[in-house]
Amino acid sequence: MAHTITGHRNIRRNDKRRLRNKTIKSALRTQIRKVAAEVEKKDKTAAGESLKLAYKLLDRAARKGTIHPNNAARHKARLAGRVASLK
């Protein structure tokens, strides 16, 4: 337990950030799974639409600092490769 006012404030701030990051990461993982599922079903148009949304979520997470920008770039490249393999 924190002993100072600043320590208590930091605990509150960290809790808010942790919850925000948790929701962002959860939505991101869900969207990545949707893209993977549509690739498995060989549905190119649906996979393309899901990929656009996944890009948006990955970029937002990287911009907010929830994930590292290189992590976002790696996920985007791998997802794009999987969708491109449907041709």
C-alpha cells in the first residue's frame, strides 16, 4: 500500500490505464481471431473487411502505447500475408 498522496494517485492512474489497455487488447485479439477464422473459411471478401478493422485497431493500440509499434506492424504483416494467400 502506498504511503503518500502521490502514491495513491499513481495506483488509481495505473488501475485506469490497466483497464483501458485490457479492453483494447481484448478487442484486438477478438478481431485477429475473426480474420483467422475467415481465412480458414476461404472467404476473401469478409477476410478483407475484417483485415481493415484489424488494421484500425492495431494502429490505435500502437498509437496509445498499449502495444509496441513493431508488434502492431508484425501482426499487420502476418495477417495481410494470410489474407493474400487466398488468391
